[in-house]
Amino acid sequence: MMRPTLALILPLILASLAPAKADEVLLRQELYTDNGAGMRLHLRQVRSAQGEGRPVLLVHGARVAGAGSFDLPVAGGSFAADLVARGFDVYVLDVRGYGASARPAPMEQAPSAHAPLVRSNEAVQDIGAAIDFIGLRRPGQRVALFGWATGGQWAGHYASLYPERLSALIVLNSLYRGSSPHALIGRGTRMEDPGRPGRFNSAACGAYRLNDAASVARPWDDAIPETDKSVRRDPHVAAAYVQAALAGDPSSGKRTPPSFRSPCGAFEDSFYLATGRQQWDASLITAPVLIAAGERDFWSRPDDVQNLAADLVHSSKVQVLRLPDASHFIHLERPPFGRAQLLDAIDAFVR
């Protein structure tokens, strides 16, 4: 793996707005490194002021960048802070095209002017650069790698190439390979090219897509079965999630309504995984793997979990965690709805 050619550290350390423990101070630092392709990557480190913990890298999914996915500045909104409370030193990555990382030049053009941007191979390169960077700060230590949804797909791909770099792999609500129907992105959906069955419909997304506040809030609202959404989700966390998603793109305020850009390569990758194509081979992974999936998840399917577990024939340890009644957004919902169980499992698994 190529070592980072640039390691710029922004000297900004902030006390947490929502400490993980009443007596614990969290420190946040905004970090930058080169991804090996001449693009600047952003990572946020969240750690305890009391000392270093086990290093873990968190990778976001297809639309909302790292801070919006894992480190919201409201009480109950930081999965990163929860991990720090359990003894981790957390790094939150923005893959190229997302958040505070550099965006490919075609993202300044019309979406129709280019094929879907930021496919799995590029995301894997960015994960590798981030792990190299963490390795410079934590010499001799392996890093745990956590990916949510598409981030889990990217993380698994990386782990199949560089398993020796990892202390563990954790995938949450991610696709792998399956033949069961997928109502959102599978066969017969708008993501399939109507003129070429089995092919991704680039016209449905373009190089990137625009996401307004309503399109960010809707999937989470729909994922919660209760009429009163506050039963499962803190309203302040929900509002912060939408706000952070929009704030992740400096150009969002230039459009009416405000909207942020997200690369469409993640959706092309996911379409092929959802229709049975395998993009990476889990049998190459030797690191311990924790596969977590919510019972109410709308992204992964039972056969994705089963096939991934079955293919991990050389992993030193495989654990499948099925979270009853949990949704796609487990890590941002209230602790009794799967979040506490997920955190406890990660704490016990990563040693």
C-alpha cells in the first residue's frame, strides 16, 4: 500500500459538545492526508483526553459524509463518542467526493457529463491512505475498520486486499452478494437500465446526485415503524443529521432548495452487488470479522449476511450479530433499539 505523500494536520482541538461520560473530556482534531492520487482526504479524530485507545477507522455510506454519519454535535448523536467511552481512539474518514475531502473535478460539471464517480476501487485507495496515515501516528498497531452500508462494502473490499493491516473488520448493514429481490436498487428498479437488463442505469444518477433536506430525512423516517418517531430517535439527532449532511458540501447553499452532492459510484457498486455480482472475495480476509445487521434494515438482506459469513473461510474469527427490531440507522438511534448491543459487541470483539 502506498504511504501517504502528504500529512497536514490542522491544529484544531475542540472539547466535545456531548461527552461520552460525565467526567470525560473528548478531543477532536481535523486531519488531512493525501490519498496517493493527488487528492486531499479529511479525517476527524475523536479521542479521550485521558489517553490513547484502540484505533478504529469509521467509513460512511453512499450519501452522508463522516461527521454527519458518526459524530453529530448533539447529545446522543455521536457514535464516535460512544466508541471512545469504550476505550477506542476513533478516526472518521471522508472518502473523496464527500465532506471535507477533495472532490473529483467532474463534480464541478453537470451530473450528466460523466459516468458515476467514486467506485469501490477508489474508495479502497482512500481507506488505504487513511490507514497508512493512522499507522504513522500509531506505529506498530493494527487498525480496526468499521463500515456502514456502502462503507461496509468498501471496507470489506479493502480487507480482502490488505487483511494484515487490520485488527478487525466490522460491517454494518452492508451488501455482499445475494439473489433475493432488492426493492430499492435491484432488478426492475429505476437503477436498472431499461434498455439493457442487468446493467446499471447511469441516467438514473449520473456522475453525482443532489440531495436536499427532505431526501435525507425520508429514508430514516420510513425506516422507523413507530408513528411517533421520537420513541426510537431523538428529534435533535434527526435534525442534526440533516443539517450536517447539507453542511458537508460547501456548495449546498448555492442551490434552491439547498442540496449537497454525493457521488453515484456507490450506487453502481451496490446495484451490481444487489443483483448477484461479487466485487471482492471474502475468502481472502484473514482478520477477525464482525457482521452486524438490523432486522429492519432496508439495505442488506439475510442472504448477504449468510453468503459473507460462509465465504470467510480464512478469517481468524467470524461473528454474526443479528439485531432484533433494529433499523438501518442503528448507530444513531436510542440505545435500546440496537445501538447499545452493537457497541457492546464491537467492544468485546476488537481486542
